[in-house]
Amino acid sequence: MLKAVILIGGPQKGTRFRPLSLDTPKPLFPLAGRPLIAHHIEACAQLRDLREILIIGYYPQTQMEGFVGDMQALYSSSNINIRYLQEFTALGTAGGMYHFRDQIRAGNPRAFFVLNGDVCADFPLQELRDFHENRPSSALVTIMSTEATRQQSLHYGCLVFDKNNGAVSHYVEKPSSYVSTFINCGVYVCSMDIFTVLAQIFHSRGQEYGCQGFSNGNGNGNGNGREQGHIKWEQEVLTPLAGTDKLFAMPVPNWWSQLKTAGSAIYANRHYLGLYKKTHPERLANVGTKHGEGDGSLICTVLPDVYVHPSATVHHSAVLGPNVAIGPGVTIGPGVRIRESIVLEQAQIQDHTLVLHSIVGRGSTIGAWARVEGTPSDPDPNKPFAKMENPPLFNNEGKLNPSITILGCFVQVPAEKILLNSIVLPHKELSRSFKNEIIL
């Protein structure tokens, strides 16, 4: 039997994803028509012998229970149990796993997968499992790894490994200088003995905190405001395991990205739509030019790849694609053109509006003949292995960096207005055009 653990953090994380995360938890943001971690669950469900998926995080139970119920119902026929386990406080990337160790170990699984909730990928989980099985019995963790540019590698966990057997000899999380172009993808398969390592870290931390508490005159001081159970997976587990013949890495050529900023959502949406062509072609809208309302084989003119929710209403004269996802209950009027964008549920795009490189929030309305446009932030196509850049909102001169345009939920854009490279917070009713601004 196998299990999988998906780590989703909590509401104190994902601040760079605002305003999209203000009304929807980032792990539930829809990409290609499905919540982010639904793609993780779908990949895990393909594994032979997988029987349980545990989602661990600090989000309130009420924010996750609807999604978990939907997923449980969807995979009930596969005999896979899906549960959400809420941390009592933020416990770091490994603290939650140790806190819920009994739930993970229940049923005596042979091994378990760990997936960070903010990564997007064509997950080769069965290959990772087979690779781990063929390592020496001492192997505790196998990392899925990919390659980045030298400069971008500094923003990730970097690892040096033997190209023949995958043994990791050196691991550094976000190094200050170049270590390796091979980076940690945030996807792992772990042997059950990893809990012995986590227990050693937990108990050594308890001794340290006890000594500090005694010297400070109290019994619970830890000197840094963190719980004893707060454990950092990368720094406190992976780094010490490197060079001990217990940590291995499997490099993969598959597409992989992180969902750190709203701009990276458009890029991830494109790739998940592309994956549908080989995994679920029925989810994609039929491609072609619609010549009239009587042409029943097409929703409208569609350039690949496009996802349209069945409950959306799209006028036959609209043009969608490439890389467009239309959510539930969306209304798209005559002559609308949408490209490289995500339109969330219940939004209205009125007649002859143009939407490019943008995310339109839930319940938002864009008036007729308006133009909403952002700047694409894709990886540099001229650099091999280049990943998404995640620049800060503002540059060194205090000006807004060019990015996709984002409308928060229930934003009203009047007719015949232009919105360029701007971010609009929820519940705003605009009265004029904007360029390179954050509308608070």
C-alpha cells in the first residue's frame, strides 16, 4: 500500500498571489478548470496501490471541506480515501508530517509521496516510485529534480548527485552562490523510516528549547517564537541527509513550474491545457472556426488550447484562445476576443471586449468595447532550462513591474475603458482607464 501527502501551507503564505488568494485559498485556485491541488490528486490517483491522500495545512477546515468532499466523491470508485488534516499552528514543511505521523503510518504503507502544494508539473510519480524502489535499502528520500539556469538555481534548493546512481552528495536550500543547476522540484517519495529522523530532530529541539526556557526563567521559551514541532524539511532534513547514502535524486525532463505569483498562473494554465491533449482531450473545447450560429460542432471560434466549463455561456461570434480557461457560469458576449487568460466563475465579459494576458476575478464584469491587457511573464525561450521569473511587484525605482492584469472578485470595469498592466483589488468599481497601477 502507498499513501500521498500534499503540503499546502496556510493563509499566512501565498501573499504574492494576492488579490487572487483573498477570496480563494491558493491551493484551490483553478488552473485549466480544476483547483491547483486537484491536479496533484489526479496524478496520485494513477499510482498502483495508492489508498490514501492526506492534505496537510493550516487553512481552516471550513475552507477545505467542500473541496475534499468533492474529491472524495470523484475518486470513491477508485477506493482512495482523501482527507484534510489541519495543523493547530504553522509547523513548517516537515512539522505537519511529524505531527500527523500516526495518520500517515496507519495501515502500514510501504512508502509515501510528499508533494508541495504550490508546484505544477507533469508528475512522473510511478517512475519516481520505481526509481526509489531500486535504490539501496538505506534510501530514505528520493527527490524529483529538474534543471534550471545558473542564475535562477539560486532561488531553489540545489543538489549535487551522482549521475550513475542518483545519490545526493550535497544539498543547499537557496544558496548564496552557485552550487548546481539541478534543483529540487518539491516532489518526493519517502521510506517510512524517515519518521525516525524527524523524531530525532523533534526531540533534540525539545532539549534545546528546554534549556533555553530554563535559562530564561520559563518552561516554554524557544527563543524564536516557533513551536517545538516546527521543522523545516529542506534545511533540517534534506541537507543533513546529503552525503549519507540516504538521499537520492531522479532528474526528469518533464515540464515543471512553481505557482508563486499570479503571473505564473497563466503559464501553468497553458501547460495543464497542453497536458489534457494526451490525458483528457474531452476536457478541451473543439478547435476550429465557427462560421455561423448553425455550426453546431463548435462553441465559437477556438484556437487551441481552451477549456470552457459546461455551465458557461459563450456567444458564437466570440474568439477564444490560445491558452484560455473559462469558469462556471461565465457569460461571454458577441465579438469578444480572449487570449492567454483565465476567467473565473460568474464573470461577465460584455460585447466586443478584448482580454489579453489577464485573470478576471470571480463575479467581475467588463463592459462592452473595453480592453483589459497585461504583459506576459513567461520563461525566457532563448535560455535552455529557464524557469518562471517571480519579480517583486515594484522595481528599484518604486514603479510597478510590468505583469499580467488581475481583476479581483466583483470588480466592475465600465464600457470603453482600457486597463493595462494593472492590479485591481476586490469589489472596486472603476470610473476611468488605468495603466501600470494598483487600484486599492
